[in-house]
Amino acid sequence: MSSTSTAIIAQFLLSLLLLVVSVLTNDASTIPTQNMSHKERAELREESRDMFYHAYNAYMANAYPADELMPLSCKGRYRGVTPSRGDMDDILGNFSMTLVDTLDTLVLLGDFAEFEHAVKLVIRDVQFDSDIIVSVFETNIRMVGGLLSAHILAEYLQKQADVMHWYKGEMLEMARELGYRLLPAFNTTTGIPHARVNLRLGMKDPQLKKSRETCTACAGTILLEFAALSRLTGDPIFEVRAHAAMDALWKLRHRGSDLMGTVLNVHSGDWVRRDSGVGAGIDSYYEYLFKSYVLLGDDKYLARFNRHYNAVMKYVSEGPMLLDVLMHRPHAKSRNFMDSLLAFWPGLQVLSGDLKPAVQTHEMLYQVMQMHTLIPEAWTVDFQIHWGQHHLRPEFIESTYFLYRATGDHHYLQVGKRALKTLQQYAKVSCGYAAVNDVRTGKHEDRMDSFVLSETFKYLFLLFSEPQDLIINVDEFVFTTEAHLLPLSIAQLGNSTFSFRQSDEHNVLDFMRTCPSSNKLFPEKVRKPLRNFITGSCPRSTSGKRLSALDFQASNADHLRAVYDMGITMVSVGDRSQGKVRLFHSFYNAKSQEEGEMGLQFMQEMLELTKMQSMNQLAQLQVRNDQDNSADIRLMAVAYALDDQSQDWTALMAGPSHFSPELVGEQFVEGHIVWARPPRACDEKLLNAENVSGKILVAERGDCTFVSKARLAQKAGAAALIVCDNVAGSSGETQPMFAMSGDGTDDVAIPVVFMYSLEFAKLSDAMQRRPQLRVRLMQMVEFKRWQLAKEAHQNETAAAAAAAVASASASASASASEAATMTTMPKKKPDKEL
């Protein structure tokens, strides 16, 4: 790893290295985890069973046939009936999703009677001919996968338990029908499916005409279900389309880094977001590469997985942590936080045979859970909360289960016990289990996703079960990303795969990763160096006077070292003899958070020194000073006068959106500013809609999508919308600016910008002091150009005044001439460029 990629975590890795050395020199200090008794394990197994039935019975009694249970309201969530949550509701299709998603869990629990009853309900009540737009990804993994797994287990029970002889494959036919309703999404130039499809109209729904973006995981998490569907029905179209999508994605990898981006255009294949990691937006693509090899026996998927895996471990992995990078600049971090979806990664590492990093990353995740009680939706590199929600996700428990199966280490039973008890204490309500809106406050959210029943409780039950407790041998099945069971015997039903030797796409090195024996791995030895990884981590303190931009000299070695520690890189421009350099700042390359902030101050001072350069150099302000190492994010300005009489204006930094019109050139929107009521603007109508028309509306982030807020503001007649962040302390100075994404429908005609909390706090103060505050939205570069033009005009006015004084008084002509010359003379061009 190069020295420029150490970033904020250098101090963590140093302490980790010292601890590793300590352990390696004293094996006797390794103390194994206390074993869990058979009695306690059985009690926890039964408690996990009780947890499942508490949630399942609440759903069946109060929500069925709705897609989900709302545990605080104790009623069902129906698409088009329950208040919309924006894009979040694309998982809903009014097809009893929770019941279908849960069927195979009933079999694992040994409840054949309830399984048979539930299957009859699904066959009787569930239908798909609805004019509803749904997520292709979610519908596939939850509904198609749930129906296929239930069909397979129903036939299994017919043979092994002598029950359900009436069943004639109805759920397989339902899965085939639903598969055909998803197929129109695959009609793209690239073969990569659209993110959404209308169950009745396909892609002919007017709302989908401009559909063009999808995530890598959305397009790459189809093959297991579609291959099983083809091989069980004998209809090859599903598997053919899924293979084609995977092939197309593989061709879009960055050939230099072997990394994938997160969001792409399904028509052109161009990347929209080049962030690369193992979390949200990309996670299950890697999972399905490996599991497609396991289920189908196709060598090319193993080769592809190994190529990607090696790239992830080279660029994304930072010790136990996994930090997103840019696929085309893999040494540049693209964000400073991790999300909870990456918790599946240790489990996938176990399946692929790489146990040591799996143990390390799982230990980091466990410490995050211990630190915050529940694993938050996202946390920063110093393990503070970034997004505070906890949706009862299964990924951490899934990885805990696979690590226990691989190592037999009872530590993972203890981890599972703590996770179970925490859910009981903080998520259980009278009507099921409720997601936690913020782990800091413990406030509940009226939400219980179907995966709570299909995955979270399933993996808890499996973790505490002995093989003899289960009616099926799970080793004969592959778990899909939704924990549905597909038998390995599917590969025998048909095989259109080919040997890698028949293709020059891969070479033999792609198949040469070895799997270490778990019998020789003692996870406690790996975990011990990480025991205080979070609590023992503290930023390196700095001392001494901060280097200012005014004092900086490029020829001074001490100055060069100081700016390097602040995360600033210098690149020579043109002829070296001219002494011109271009400065780039990356918060992640700074030696500490404090020095990273000093670097930002230094860059701001340098901007002030260079702002009087030629107008052509202003174009460089259109893209942020490489702080987030991303391109094509045009900074916006929220500008206002310092007071009602002042001609001096200030501007606060904001981010643009992909779904609203762009303010280009000298275009701007100006108006009085008003808060939305309710503040998050997610209801059917604004309570103060009559006071919004022609004004710039402010709404808080959260509860619904950005584009939903924009549509509501537009409906109320707002001239523009400002969305302020709901994460306290967030700032554009320390976090990458981004462009808000829409849902593929371009119906927003008003400008929409996003402001982080600290920037908005300044605007909020001005709003309180001046109730009639008018603000102007424009591009930041145009604001700077406008300010420079005002300064030039003021200089010209001063020069003219000085000249007038000179003509009126001959005796003062010399001094007046000197004053005019000094006023109009341009400042000396600095010998440094920004």
C-alpha cells in the first residue's frame, strides 16, 4: 500500500500491528472463549423460535394479506393505501410478500402444518396482475426466491414426511408467471435489466419511459433464482437473460483495478457512480458470482469472483475495515463511512475459504455493536454514528452463523446470544418487532421488513441448532441473498456452462486461490489483537503553529512536509522553472482528523490568495477541490445579503440533484425562504401550502426520498427546494458532496439543492434573525464570478473618484495619480496555482 492511502486509519493500523506482534510472541496468552452448554444453546434456539412466532403471528393476525406488518400501528402496509414512503415502497406489490418470503423458515422450524396452511393461502390469495411498479431486484429475491424455495421444500416433504400430497407444483407456476412479468425489464441495449418494472404493463408504463439507472447489486442478483426457475420449469429464457446480465456487468469492470462501480446506465453501460466497495449497491453482486459457481458449477463465475475479490482485498480492505474507493482511482477513498450491509462480507469470505480476514472484520463489526448497542445503518471511520437507523438486518447474524459453522468457536454462539438479547430488549413490541429509528435514542420506527422473518430469525435459529435438530441437511443447499434454500442438485437438471479452458477470458491464475483449513485456525488468536480496536483508537495529537497559505513556500522542505501531513498533494504545472504547482486536498490522506481540517483551512486561504487571478481560473471552482476525489459534482451556492442594507453577500455550499433542472451560466432563482410543514415534507400535502407559492422551500432529509420532497414542493408552487441534512454535525468541509438521485422519472421542474447540517445552521440563524430573508440559488462558480465583478466595479469607482480629486486639485495631482495607479493596478499574480 502506498503512503498516500494511509488516511485517517493509520493510527489504528499501527496499534493493531503492535498488538499482533505481542500475540505472536506469546501464544500462551491466548484464552479460548468459554463454551456454551447444550442446555443454554437449546434454550436460545427455542427463544429464537419464539421470536419468530411472535412476529409471524402478529403479521398473520393483523396484517395479512398485506405485504408487511407495521408493528407500531399493528396493521398491514398496502401499496397505494398506506401513506407512500417514496422509492422505499418499490419492494411492495400487494402480493403478501412477508408470507411468501417466510414459507421456507416454517419448514426449517419443523412446523409442517403451518407451512401447509400458508402454502394454501398463497395459492388462493396471491396474484400478480396489478398495475404496480416494483423493484426487479427485490421482487426476484423475495418473491421468486420465496416461491421456488417453498416449492422445492413442499416436494421434499411429500417424499420425506408423507404430507401435502395434494400439492401439484402450483407455486412453481406462480414463480414462472412472476418471472415472465419481470422479463420486460431485461429489454435493454446492454442486457442489464432496468431497476423497476410494472407487473401488468412491463416497461410500457409512462412513469418508466425515462428509466435508465440501476445499481450493480440490483442487476447482478438475479442468476440464482432465474437459473433455478429455468431448470425446474424447463424454460431456458430466464437463465439466458440472467447470464447475459452477468456477462454485461463483467465487461463493465474497470480493467485496471478489476473493481465495479455502484450505479450505471442500463442503455449505454456508462457508470453513474464509480464508488466501489462491498456495501450498499454492490454487495450481493459479489455474493452471486461465488454462489453461481457453487450452485451451477460454472467455472467462469469462480474466476470472476476471484478477480474481484483480490481487487477488493487490495484496494477496499484496510485491516478489519472496508472503505469505498473510486473504481478508476482505487487508491482514492470515496467516502469516510461504512454501511451495515457490508456485514455480509465475512460470511462470504468464510464460504470462499478466506477465514482470517473474515474473523477480523466480524470482530470489528461486533465491537461496533457493543459500542452502539445495535449496529447503526452507517458509521464513520472513527466508529461514530453516520446514519443511526437499525432495520433489524440479518447480515451480521448471517456472518456469525457461517463463522461458527466453519470454526466451531463458541465465541460466535456468545455473539449470537448478545444479538438475540439485544433484539429482545430494544426491538420487541407488543405487535411484532419494530425497526429502531435511531440507535442513540432507541426510538422505534413503524416498520418490520419481510427479511426479519425470512433471514434474521432464520439465521438465529440455525446458529443455535444442532444438525440433528433440523429436518433437512442445509449443507445440501445454497442460501440465496434472502436466505432462501436452493438445492445443489439443481445443477444436475441441466447445464449450459462451459469450462474456463474453452475461453481466453480467464487464465489459470484466476482459479488458484487456496482455502486454508479451519482446523488449524484459532479465531481467538486473530481476534485478540483487535480486542481494543475501537476503544483503543485515538487520533494522533498535533502541536506547533499551523502553517498558513500566506507563509507557505514550495521550496521549503518543512512546509512541504506540513502540507503533506494535512492531506495536500502538489503537482507541478507546466515548466518547473516557473515554480507553479497545483494543490489537491484529500481528507483521507491527512495524518489525523485535526490535520485534515487544517488542510481544508489551508486550501480556503489559498483560494482567497488566488481569487483575483484571471476569470478563466474560476472554472476550477465548478468541481470541488478534489476533496472527495470525485468528478462532475457542480457545487451550488445558497447566497444571501449579510443584512438588509448591505451590498455584501455570502454564499453557503450546497450540492445539486440529478432529477431537477440545472442552473447554468448566469441563471439563478431568488426568493423568500420558508420552512415546510411538516418539516420533512413527506405527507400528501403541506400544511402551509398556501404560504409556499413563489418561495424557496426548506425541508429536512428523511422519511421519504429526495425526489418525493421535490414533487411535493413543486405541487405547492415553490420556486425551489433546499433539502437540509438530518445528521447533526455533518459538513461539506469534511464529507464528500454528492448529487441527489431520483427515481428515473424526470418530472421535477424546480431547482433542488442539498445542504449539510453545519452549512444549513448558518442559513437557519439568518432566517431567525431576518424572517423576510431572501436567498439566491446559483452555481458557486457564478457566485464567485459575480462577486469578482462587483469588486472590479468598486475598484473602478474608487479609481474614478481618485482621478476626480486629482483634476480638482493640481497641488494633489501627484498623490492622487499615485492613489489611482495603486487602485487600478492588478495584484501581482501569485507564483502558485490552485
